[in-house]
Amino acid sequence: MLIAGAAIFFYAPTDYLQGPVQRIFYLHVSSAIAAFGCFAVVLVGGVIYLRNESPAADRFARSGALVGVVFTTVTLVMGMLWAKTVWGAFWVWDARLTSTLVLWIIYAGYLLVRRLADPGRQAARFAAVVGIFGFIDVPVVHFSVTWWTTQHPGPVIINDALPPQMLATFLFTMACTVVLAAVMIAIRYRIETLVDEREQVFEPAKVLVAREPEPVQ
Amino acid sequence: MNPFRVALAVARKDLRSEWRTREVVPALAQFIILALLIGNFGFQVDSRNAASIAPGILWLALVFAGLVAFGRTFAAEREQASLEAMLMTPASPVAIFAGKAVAASLLLIACEAVMLPALSLFFGTPFSADVVAAVLIATVGMAALGCLFAAMVARVRARELLLPLLTLPLWIPFIIAGGQAVQSAMGLPGSYSEAISLLIDFDILFLVLTSLAARFVLDE
């Protein structure tokens, strides 16, 4: 991460038109990609959980959602700072910005479901459903720049629009960010395992049998 | 058990209990009229800008009326603790869910039958088949999603809080496409047929997904 930071500021050339602000690009795009990766973990974890009720898959989904929301926040905040200097406003109602905001809200809702549902099987199952539906928005965010005419620039990486030094810096930053996200998920996974062990939420049917029906009002 | 007959029976049961109590539809119709009233005070509406403001008021009122309608779907079952009883029968949970979704969307359509004429009465916007079609097509997918999450939050604490938070972001595709359709039906620029086909795509996508997910939400 430190080397990536150094590369962003000293190795990569300054953008001709936008000046030093353009250096936000490296971390902005990398954290967006890392966030997509995290939400893919949520999706896969949710699907596996619904198939075989494996608590480990659910813990991965939980950790992925939390880390993903963090990276989406980073993307949004950095994008807003960049937009203020380049577009002149923190926010424009453009398809990609709007859909990213919706993405953030969906996964923030996911975290709320986790907090409000009965911990254990119910929370895991409901959250898995939310995670699967929420992932619909990820391709929408990704393709929004191609589907609709937007102010947000289109993909520059796969279109060979970057000079080699910028590309090298970007790829390195992206690799570091994705590894960072993976490490954060792993740490969170450890925490969730400890919490589950302490709370014993996935302990067998006892929980279900002991649950009393809601009182008739 | 034939799942279609189960769904039909559940839908008829829900509609009959609504017919006997007459709780949801009159309340929602009043709510919608109030929303139009608030729209009138919140915006400076006159005959020139009515066409650009009315679609926004329509979708705002519809979305919040929908949240209330779908939130009520499982409220009665929860109060009587009868959902568990229904799930213990050999009927498939997906069929029960489909029946409840159909009943809830019919209730919402009854409210729309109040809202759309009232909108054109109060704001002087055209009341055309295009507007009605766009709203009805959007209702299908919105009802599927709304009922799925209503079934989910029925067993969660703070359900009134959670239902809008989960449902609204996933309704946004319908509001984007439906908003565009209604705007172009009221004479603003934009392609009507494109928006309608997008709405139908979203309907199919979310109907398939909700029917797959309903089993996991209701099964316990």
C-alpha cells in the first residue's frame, strides 16, 4: 500500500489537463473494483448458505458486505472530491453516481438486516436473499457508463487509453487494494467466527424449539 | 396440491377479508389524496409546469402507498399468528406467497384506480391509456419485490423501519423506467416504447428471482 502510495505521487506522470487531482483516479477506481469484489463474495456466500446452510459461507458474506460498504464509501467520497475540482460540483445526478449511491444504500440495508433480524439462521437466510438481490445493482453500476450517456467517464483501462506509466501505477494500486480488501475480509471473518462461538447462534435446533410463538395481540 | 389453486385460494381469502373489514383500500385512497394535496403545496403547480411535476408526485405517492399496502399484507397474519398455520399445510410456500402477492397488488391497483383519475383531475394532466399501462406494468414487479421483503420483515424487529430501507432501493429500476414512461405519456421528451419494454424486462427478472427466493423467506 505504501509503495502504491509512493508510485501514485512520484512515479505516475501528472495529467496534462486535470493536474494533480487526477491522482485520485488510482485509488478511486481501485476501491470501486475492490467493492465489487466484496459484493461478489456476499453473493457467492449467500448462494452457498441458501444451498447448504454453512455458517462459514454466511460469515464470509457478512464480512464481505461490511468491507464492501467501506470501499464503496471510499469510492464515493474520493469521487466527490475529484468531481468538485473537475466538474465544479460535489454531486451530479448521473447514472453511475446514482447507481453507486443505490448500491451503498442496498448494502447498508443488508448490514441493518443483520442487526435487526434474530441472529443465527433467520438473519443469515434473510441477509442472503438481500445480498443476492442487491448484486443486481453491481452490473448496472458497471455498465451504466455504456448504457446511458453520462458525465462520468467510461472505462479507460481496457480501452488502452492510459500511458504505460499510469497503467503500471494503476494496476499495482489495484492489486494492493484488492489484497487489502481480502485481508480485511479475512480479519473480519476471524472476528465473526469468535462472535458466533461466543453467542452460539448456529447451535442446532435448540434455538428453534425454544423460540416461543409471538403473543397474540 | 395444485399450486395455482392454492395461490388462488389464498388470494381470494385475503381479498375477502379486505372486503369484509374494508381497512386498507379506503385508508390508502385517502392517503393518496393527501399526498396529492401535499404535492400541490410543495410545488408551485400551474397549467404550464403540471406535466413535468405530476409524474414525480404520482411516483412518490404510489411508492409510499405501495410500502403501506405490502407492509399490511403480512401484518394480519402476524397478528393472528396464522402464517405459521398456513405454512404447516402441505401447500407449497411459494404458492402461498404468490397468492398473497396477487391479493396485495390487486389492492394497490384499486388505489391506483383512485389515484390516476384524481391526479388528472387536480393537475389537469392527460389521463390516457399509456399512463395507466405504465403504472400497471410497474405494479407487477414492484408487488413481487414488495411482498417478498414484507414477508421477510414480518418476523424481524423494527419492521416498519426496515421495509422501506430494503424495498425502495430495489424499486428504483421501476421508478427510472416507469418515470420515463409516464413523463413521455404526459408529453415530455423521451421514448415511451423503450421505457415500457425496459419495465417488462424488469418485471420478468424480478418475478423469476422472487419466485426463487420466496421459498427461503417463508420456509422455516
